Amino acid sequence: MRKIGPHYDGLYPDLALPDLRSFGSVLRHDYESIEPSRLWVFATVELVALESMARTELAKQPPDVGG
């Protein structure tokens, strides 16, 4: 999975994934405007929830055969 598309928005409404996608755009293109406190919240709170979502979704995938 390369992107967290809108398909997951309804499955994980508590994660505010549209906001996360916007934040990703800022990280890639406008990083000099990022408030350090916002980055800290992402790293210490939001990333934990995102990791949990990723583990849940990866567990649903078929095993990688021959990889």
C-alpha cells in the first residue's frame, strides 16, 4: 500500500485521515512553515494511531508468496 486513500476515511474516522493527508503535503512541500509543536503531536500521538491502523490493514493482506 503506497497511499492512504479516501477508502480508509470511513473505516477509521477517529484518525482524521484527510487532515493527515494534508499534513503530508505540508511535510513534502512547505516544511519550513511547520510549527514544532504540531510535529511533536504527530510524532507522539497521531503516529501511534496510524501505526495501529496500518498493522490492522496489513494483517488483512494475503501473505507474500515467494517474495
